[in-house]
Amino acid sequence: MVYEFRLPDIGEGVAQGEVVKWHVKVGDAVAEDQPLMSVLTDKANVEIPCPVKGRVVAIHAKEGEMVKVGGLLITFEAEGAPAPPRAEGHEAPPASPAPAAPPSAAAPAPSPGNDRVITTPSVRRRANELGVDLRNVKGTGPGGRITEADLEGFHRGGSAPAAPAAPAAPTPAPSSTGLAGRGASLPAPKVPVPVPSASAPGATVPLQERIPIRGLRRVIAEHMSVSKAHAAHYTYVEELDVSELVRVRERAKKRFEEKGVPLTYLSFITKAVVESLKEHPRLNAYMDDEKGEIVVCHYYNIGIATATPDGLIVPVVRDADKKSISNIAKEIEDLSTRGRVGKLSREELTGSTFTISSLGALGGLLATPILNYPEVAILGVHKIERRPVVQSDGGFGVAHMMNLSISLDHRAVDGYDGAQFIAAVKARLEDPHQLLLELR
Amino acid sequence: MTRALDVLVIGGGPAGYIAAARLGQLGRKATVVEKEHLGGECLNRGCIPSKALIHVSSTYRHLRDHGEEMGLPIAENSFDVGAMQRWKTSVVEKERKGVETILKGNGAEWIRGTASFTGPDRAVIESETGKEEVSFQAAIVATGGYHVALAGMEPDGKQILSAREMLELDHVPPRLVVLGGGVSGVELGEHYARLGSQVVIVEMMPQILPGIERDLVREVARTLEGMGIRLLTSAKAEGLRKEPAGVTLTVKTLTGTEEIPGDVLFMTVGKRPETRHLNLEVAQVALNVKGFPVVDDRMATSNPRIFAAGDFARPPMLAHKSYREGIVAAEAAAGLPTRWSHQAVPSVIFTVPEVASVGLTMADCEGKGITAREARFPYAALGRAHANHEEKGFVKLVAEEGTGLVLGVHAVGAACGDYISEAALAIEMGATVRDIAGTIHPHPTYGELLGEVALLWLGEPLHVAVRKSARGNP
């Protein structure tokens, strides 16, 4: 019988989802409960298992397409009817547990023979911690077994991933395709034709790779374009002497670490920002472009830009003015850990009033951050390093220096106000004792 | 007044209490809501009490059948069902206390009551002290499964019994009809047959213990039939008549219709995930077509705050699988990077002879396109099996041709449920047959069987068809 499968209501009150990936293709024989597809709704990626045993007849939604709840996704030629929801006869319930591994609803498709990852439970655990997909790691042990050293080497970038299944021959699109009938006079883009290099016999690395803009990448792309198109960005950079902050943190760090609190500079900076926002509320605001109003917020929800394997997300420390530096540190740690594995709720990812973007030890000299639209300010934090400085007595010295870059929406905040705000942040971070005295 | 909880754990069975313990280790606070005793079905009306009874009845039966020959004769019916029940209860109570200690030691709170969701991050807990509204950072649902019954044959506690009541009988029913030839039907049917019941096991599938390899089942079936149990397979229950003197089950077999009289009927046709009363829709937890929640490999449901574990989450419904899922769910709820990454889930059936299985069978390999080969070593070639007068059974090793990777071990015979762990480790570790053959297995133990079957697989058998007793003590 023909079985049509529509996008079920997968919760969170969402009305539509984006097809991220199909795990099956037309013609495939499918088993009940095998992974069928991944769907992205707002922020949650949901794996949908196959509802029937049978064969895939047609797929109605392409990867990357938005589908409404109830929208037709796939048609199966099902073997018999799907299992009835309730026990009606002797046959419905499974009478005994199957001896084999459980059909995991969202595990990667059951790997055929050669895909098997041979390793140990301890290496699997470590791989989970590092977020490494072991299928990409080449094992050097007997029978291709992945050792701890193989994993660590791969993670450090020491060994190349096992050769990915490269497309057999990357064929550039014929130059006329898609342009005919739409002004064929347009010159076709020159696509380099891959020529097997004589110097690397057997090398099949394609010269180009096309990565579809999908899922989180698409959210980021749209958000950034809207921001650049609407806000009147300008960026202001200041240099800070944070030698005293470094001393204060070094002294306190160990004590807090024993309690499990990673006392980061970011937590001090967040606190200094919040205290300074209280004096300069116009920067703790967002634009309501429809009404043509600036909405000044008297609560302090600080967005923390966080890199994840899938791309940038901005989890939010809520009511940061009511939290201590160590609590902020703990919360940022928790948010970023869960953020990296895609386990933040929608609530935790929305509602910021000001955003901080820190690249930590990596963070260069200056940046021109793009506003987290519709907010009016975003602060970029750069690395702390020792630099030669002219001291107040005219002599030379060495200090711990750090730069801050702030991007502002000139429609809401003039240069003078922005500079004053940064001066306030600078004063607090250069004299952290002042910051600590301000704490409740 | 809404109380803010850290992690709400619904269900205090193997998945729930282990999740609570792991959360405690991770510095999180679990609130466990359990309506009955801690330990769930496994501890209170499943694995543990049944093993306490099965151990006694199989010891009795072994001595009854072989005692005279082995020098420990035992009188017919020299068992005491009342004492057996007291023994079982003492074991269960000891274990329950143990679980309570585990929860306390990990800072978990136990509320005796039920919970149902009132929103994606809130629930109401009903207990003796009334209703309490709570919110939670995360929730782990581990409510287990419930036993289904055929329409019109629901357990009544007198003539139609559930597994729970079968474990509490204060007498041996003269005639027992078991409806459902799955694990608990066969285990408990055999238990009462050892004590003298006339037992009929009715199974709809062509073999008892569906899902287990046929040659393993054949070995068990031979023993069951040898002690007078009637196995009716490919048989469908059509109706049940209750009479003052007992019950009569009407069964349709391949050859016709038959009436099977009995004093009691044991209803054991299967389990479903316990999703009732939880209000999962409000919690935005989606279910799949089989009624299980949709979960990812971190045991997260469609609501990222809510995780599932154990029988509630997915089959197979095995306590040791539940433990592991409890750990994964707890770690995921605490925000740790974690994943279900086990290679195989072993399973054991506590019949005599015992059945144990882990990993792939030859049929599985064929389905997956893996070239594999199987070796089979008999208990009859093992010294210890003779010493214990338990010569029935065999062990099979499935390994990949060429690499020698161990893919599966399937056994029927004494103690296989214990030594199967070594096979599970081999599979998890990616061990080869040569690795097992190169490990010294102490003599004389049942564990030697794995070493021997590995040698046999390699074509280097040293003990097949040669009785150890004939070779002297090495």
C-alpha cells in the first residue's frame, strides 16, 4: 500500500521546519525506525525515524527546503499497514526483547561492513568529549583499529581525515545550462576544469567544493545581511592597560577553580559592561524600525557570541546586573558548553540587549563587529598581551594591554556617547577594585 | 507556588535511579518521582525476584534429577513454597534499601507519587502530601513499560495472573497455562514446571522466545518438553472461559482449534512504553508510530529539556540497557558531551539451560553484507560441564572472515549469562578471535568455552571431542 508521510508536529509550537538532510533516497528499501531525515526547526535539529517498512517511492521536499507541519515529505510503498497504535490482538506487542543492539532512533544509519568503526569504549567516550566523528579518523591499530593516539592526533590536526568519498569526477555545469532563455548573452562563469595533476598520481581532491547555505549557516547569513543593510555601523577602538586586572584574576583564579568556577576575563568584562551600561543606557537598546523608535532597556541581558561546530550562536546571560562575576563566569561556561553541542533552548538564545564578542587568546588587534540586529551596540574583545608602554613618569615599561572594539548604530548612538561608554568600561577594567566595590 | 527543580526524574527504576546517581556525581540535584518502590519492575517484580525463585527451583530440580547419581539425593517435593517466597521478599527488600542508599548518597530527593507535565518546562507532582507545581531545568522520563493483555483476558488476580502475581503465588498451581512464549513466560513457566505444575505455553510465533536464534531455542525447547511442558507454537488465543474450577483457553493452531484447561492463566504477551498520564503532548515530546518517544543519540526528545531512558525510551526492554541510557540521559541533561555509542547490548534468558547472546548472528551478517564465519563448541567437551552434570548446550562465535573481528557470541548452556560479558567486551574493544584465543581462561570454568570456541574458529582446536577427564589434569 502507498503510505504518505507528512511533517509531524514536532513540538516547540513551530509551524514549519527545514529539511536539513535525507538519510534515504528514492528506491531505497527502508525498515521501520531507521533514520529517515533531519529537520531543523528554529534552533532544534530533530531526527525523524522511518514510520514504515517498505520502499521509498518519491521524495517531495529537497534538502534546504522549508516544509510546513502537515506538508508532504515522502511517499513509501509500505509492506502491510503501519503498526496499529494499540494492542488489539495477540500479535501486536513484541513478546520478547530482541538480542541485538537497539534500533536507535537518531543514530547514524546502520553502517554496512566497511563503515564499521573499530575502537575501544574509552576512545569512543573521548571522541564524544572532543566532538570528533570517529568515522573520519584513520585507525593505525590491527585491522584499522583507532587508538587513543590516532584520535588525539586527528583532533590536533596531525593526521588527515580518512579520504572522504569524493565525487567521482567533479563536472562543471555546461556553460549554457540555466542561462538559456534568460539572456544567454551573459558570459558563463569560468569554472576551472579539474585536471588530474601529474605530480599527484591518483589524487582525486576536487578543485572546488560547494557548500549549501543551510540550517544555522542560513540563519547567520540572513541575520548578518539584515544588520548590515539596516544599521549605520561605525566602530571605535580603545586600548586598555589591564595589568591590575591580570593580577587580581591570577590571585583569585585558583581559589575559584577549586570550586569549579572558571574565572574568565570575559566575566569581568561582562560585569564592567553592565555597570557602564547603567550610566549610558542608550547603548542598552534596540531599534524598532517599524515604529521608528529606539527601545531603551532597563534590564541587562548580555549576549555572548559563541563559536560552535555549526557556526555562530549568541546565548544570553539574563539579568547580568543581578549576578556576581563568578556566577556570570559559571553561566557563560555552561551556556557555551551546551551551545557547542546544540542543546540550548530557544529562550536561552534570544532576548539579549547588548552583545559581547570575544575571541579570547586568538583575538587580534581590532575588529569591526557586525551588530546583533536590532541591538545598537556590540563589543569586540581582543587578546591580552604584554606591550611596551610609556609610563606616567615618562619612562618605558611593560604592561598587560588589551584592545576593545565597539560597533554602534549611529542612528541611535553618536560617537561622543560611544566614546564615553568605552571610557567608563576602560576605567573599570583598568582599576578592577572599583568594579569589585560596585558589586552588591 | 511553583518550586524550581534542577532535574526532575520521573520513575525510580533502573534508568531513573541510575540517572539520578549520575546527576549527583555531576553536581546536579535530581528529584526522583516514583509511585511504588524504588528499583522499578526489574527489582520489584521482574529480574531480581524471578531470579531468587528460579535459583531455588532449579537447584531443587537439579538435585531431584541428578542428586542420587551425584551423592546428594533429595526427596520428591521437598521444597517449601512459603519459605521460598520469604527468601525472595528478603532479597527484594535488601536491594530496595540499596537503591535508597544510592539516591541519598548522591544527594537525590525521592518523592513517592506521580508526575505529569503541565508545560515544556513544568510539571505537577501528586503525592500523599498533595499536589505540587514544579518547574525544571531538565527532566528525564523513565516510566518504564506496562504489560498489555488481550481484550477480555485482563489479569484479575485470581484466575488470570500478571508477572507480578505469578511471582507472589503461595502455592504451585497444578495446571498452568502460559499465554505468551517470550522471556518471562518461558522463565516462569519453567519455574513452576520444576516444582510440579503441568504447564502449557501458548505462543503465536512459530517458535518460543521469538527473536532468538532457532538452534539456541531448540536446545531450550528440548529441555522444556523433556520435563513435560507442552509448547504450542503458531497458536493464537481466541477466547477464554472462566469457570469455578479454573479457566479454559481456546487456541487456534495450524491444525485446528483446541481447548486448553488450566487452574490459572499467566498473561504475558508483551509490554508497551508507559506514556499514559504523563501529558507528553503538553511537554512537546513527540512519539513515533510505535508509541515510543522520538529520541536522538543523547536520549533527548523533541523537547530539548526532556530526555528519555529505559523501557519508556525504546526497545529492547532490558535493565542493563536502561542503566546505560540513564547514564547518557543524565550526562546530556547536565550539558556534557555524551552519546549512546555502544556496539552491542547483550541479552540473557534465565532458563535451564541458560541462553545468552551479544552482537551479530550469521543472519545479521548476511543482511549487512559482512562476510563472516561461525564456529560452535559443545559443552559436552568441557571438563567443568561434566563435573557439574550440566553437559547440555553449546557456544557459537561469529567473526569476520579475513580480519577475524569478533562480531557476535550466542550460547545456550550453564553460566553463559556470566561469560557473555567477555564477548561483549571483545565486541566493544574491536578484539579479534586471536585476541580471545590468546587470553588464558582459568581451568576448570565455563569461561573456558570462549577460549575453546576461538581456537576452533581459528582451526586450531585442542579439546573438541577430547574429554578433559581423559587427558588428565593439566
